[in-house]
Amino acid sequence: MAKQSILVVEDEKMLRKLLEYRLGKHYEVETAANGEEALDRMEAYTPDLIISDIMMPKMDGFALQSALQSDKNKRVIPFIFLTARSDEPTRKEGARTGVDDFITKPFDIDQLLSRIDRLLERTKVFQKNLDAEIGEDFSRRLMPKQMPSVPGYRIRFYNQAHDQGGGDLFDWTRTDDGNYFITVGDVMGKGVRAKFYAFSFLSYVRGTLHAMLRESDSPAELLRRVNQMLIEDEVMEETFASLLLINWNPDEHTITYANAGHCRPVLALPNGAEIVAHSDLILGLESGTQFTDTTFDLPPDSALVLYTDGLMEQRLPSGETLGEDGVIEIAAAALDDNEPVRSMLEAALTRSEANEFEDDILAFWLQREA
């Protein structure tokens, strides 16, 4: 785990070197002789905490703190004044400009380390809570508020983010001719960053699908266009995603799909279950990638099961994962259950070494009634 970083701003050379040596045993330490030099240092990196003297040539500590407060990206950095001035006006001025703590010279190094630890821990807790709040908001935006309701079909859906989770996404839209496009995917990565890219990516998919439906209803064509967008777009060019796109015709009971490296769906039948096998390259890897449409019938009393890798990668007591074979087995066993997705997830946890899922979980069940 990388050390947290501290910027020490002190014009007295011997004290600056002493702090660099003692704090360097616990943190990555950069130093500056005055406020101007500190700002120059911060052009290249952002420290986790700043310790600054007040009385310095060129730019004093108050001016440095004021400059940081005017920068929205730096005003939240914890700031400690290290000073020989301990009078009340100085403290009030520091509080007004956003100083987090004062250490009066001469000081005890253990006391300084304790103050640093406390401030960094407070920052870490704040960041964790903020990330969780943002992640939860993105999670809601990546999932639909309701599912389609189609006579002759039973639809079940479940998703649950694990902590900040990753980039799982799901969407559906009904076309003018009564078909349904269903999108399920996973943007590579974990945490808030992955969720942000997943939200941006889903917006691209929705926009491309809306524009494309005027001329084509091919899932493979949509994947081709989205892949090229990821390759060419400067913001999204380093984004890689798996995506499964399904064109479901409920009147004809047919499924046409194209798969860009996503978890392969399962077709649950009265006499067992099987993998819907075809899959192409994930999105964002190679320009000009071609994708393939595959069409099959959905027989009476059969179900198409879509899911993300959090289900397949749940660990078993043996150390192995549930895998495709495990998903096939629990899907086949759930076919006659009134709540098949819940039955699948309970079966997965029964087999697991844990009492909860270790990653985001998403499962979609589309069953044609007998």
C-alpha cells in the first residue's frame, strides 16, 4: 500500500531537514522553503496533508493557505500550522482561512505524528463516506426503475452493489414494433471510477441505440458502433467493457443477441439448462472489430438467464469459483420456482464459503410461460 504524502513548508533549513527525516519514516515527504515554492511543488502533485510555518519570506503561511482556499481542488487538503506564534489573533486568523490544527514551536515530534494521524484518518473516513454516497447514486442510475410487463412472460430482476462495487449496468427499451432491446454489461474496474465510466458508457449505448433503430435492429451493428466510439473518443478511449445486447421479440418468441465478451447467458429448459455459447471480443480493445448476431427460439416453459461476473466468481469452500457450470445447475433447479432469481442466489450462497456475495450481483430472468 502506498504511503500517504506530506508537504512540509518551512524556511529554517535545519528544521525542514529534521521534519523530512522523522516524518519520512512514516510518510512520503516533500519540502519547500516558502509558500511560493510550495505552490510550485503542488503543480506536479497533490499532498495528503500540509505542514507549514507562518513566518516565511516571499509568501508566508497565511498567504499560502489563502491561495489553496481559492483552488477548489486543493482547499480540502488538511493543513497544520507549525509556528512560534500562539496568540489568539493568530489562531483566529488560521481558523478563518481553514487551518485544521496548530502546533507551537518548540514541539514534540510524537505529538506532531499523533496530530497528523488523526487528521489523515478523519480525511480517510470522510472520503470513504463520500465515495460510498456517490457510488450509491451511480448504482441507482445504472439500473432501471421498473421491468417490462409482457403477457405470457415472467420477468424477474435483482441487483445489489457490494460496497462501492464496480461498473455493472442494465437497461431495456421497447421499440416501435413491440420488440425489446435488453442491455447488460460491465465496465472494467472497481469503485466510483468504474461506476462513473459505466454511467457515461451507458449514455453512449442509449444514444447510439436510439439513433440506430431508425435503420437497423441488429445488436451486432450496435456493438460495432459502440466499440468504434470507445476507440475514437478521447474521454472513453481507455475504457474497456463487456456488453451483451439482446433483441427480444415476444410475439415471435425469438431472441437475437450479440455478445462482446460478457458472461454467456444460460437457457434453462424443462429437461436441463445450457450455455448460449457465442461471444466476441470485449469493447474498446481493437478498432474495426466485427460482432455476430445469433437468433434462437425461446420454447414454452423455458427461461433466458442473464447475469454479471459477481455471480459466476463467487468462491466455494474448495477455493474454486461457482463458474459457468455452477450457474447452469442453479438456473436449471430454479426453473419451477415462483421466485427463480431468489432461488438461484440462495443456492449460490449455500454452496459458497461466505454468507454474502463478494462483488456486485446482477441477475435477469426472462421466462416464457407454458
